[in-house]
Amino acid sequence: MISTIITTNQFADRMNEGGTFMYFILIAFLLSLFFIVMAFVKRNANQVTAKKYIGLAAEASILALVLGCLASIVGIIELFDMVEAIGETRPDLFSARLKVSLLTITFGLFSFTLARLGILIYKWTLKSEIER
């Protein structure tokens, strides 16, 4: 018999479980990473443009965090709507919906933290005014 090994992508599974908001958080996260990379590329050539990119990265990271919080609240509201409609609390359904709401806030926090770490590294590598 030929046995097949099915490999699953954990990231894709979690993205699908988290719902539509996960993709918006991913877009904000990728934008923040793009802006950080562009700031590093432009930092020696044009300080004004590099500073603009860092500002955009900061805004995109905050957007990812806020989207995660919003999606989490929406998920919890949907959870309580489901409990209200059923009339009783089934632990399996309750925990499944709670997990979905926690996935979005976790991904939003993860995106925010990594982007802020990139911004911190960028600012740390800048030469001070005295050294110039």
C-alpha cells in the first residue's frame, strides 16, 4: 500500500479559521514591513522620504492592531448571538467561536510587535546629530 502524507500549512489554516479580518490584518502587516524596508533603503539617500516611510510603517502597524481588536470584539459578539439563538451553551461551539476571536487579536498583536521592532531597529541604527 502506498501511504500518502498530507502536509498542511498551519498558517493558512489559522488564516482561514480567523475569517476575513485576518487578511486585512495581513495586508496591514505586509504594508508595515514594506515601509520599514523602504525606509532602510532610502535612509542614506533621502532622510525626509525615509522618515515618511517610518511614519507610514507606524500607522500600518497600529492599523493591524486595531483591526485585530475590532475583529476580536466582532467575534465575541457573534459568539453571544449564537449562544442566544441556541438557548443553551454548548462547550464545543463556545470554545470554537472564542478561539476564532482570539486568533484575530493574536495576529494583530503579532503584526504590531514585529513592525514596532523593525521601527525600533531602524531608529537605533540612525546616526545621532553629534556624529554627523
